[in-house]
Amino acid sequence: MMNLPVFHLPTFGNTDRDGDVIEAKAFDAWVKEHPVVPMLFNHDRNKVMGKLSLSVHDKGLRVVGEFNEADPDAVNVHALIKKGALDSMSVGMAIKDYEPLAPDRSLGG
């Protein structure tokens, strides 16, 4: 079975590389309704690599990934991750409500 390591994406209360902070309760309702979602490559809905099982923990959104072993593209992406050539993931989302941290703060910190 080709799996991703278990990780938290994102962690709550930390500032990400774009200057955003995600609050602890941000994913509760979504994960309750969608505990398993497609694993997309580069946010492309036409490149489904497998599935992500989601759960909310104190640290953040816990993600367990499983690649589709029958898909050659998924096998390739998994190999690139294992070799360290791909070493990050991102979360795609639509923001319903937000509060700026400071009016004079530029995007990206």
C-alpha cells in the first residue's frame, strides 16, 4: 500500500508562509461532513492521486493519505515524495469569514 506519512496540515494558531493563521475550530464542520476527500496534485481536480482521510486534533487537521496504486501518475508522485523531490502540501479552501491581523500588514508577513 502506498501511503503518505501521517501529518497535520495545517497546524492551528501558526502563521503560514502567506501570513494566514487558521483557528482551531476552522475545520470541525467540514470534516464532520467530509471525512474523506480526493488527494489532488497541484489542486487540479483532473489529477486525483488517491484519497485523504481527515480528522481534527488539538494540533491541527490530521491527514492520512492513500495513493491509487492503479494510477501511474499517482505511483510517480508517490516515488517523488519518497525521494524528497516533492516535500510540501497545501490546503485549498474557500474562506467564508476572516479577520485581518493588522490593517498595515502585507500579504506574506
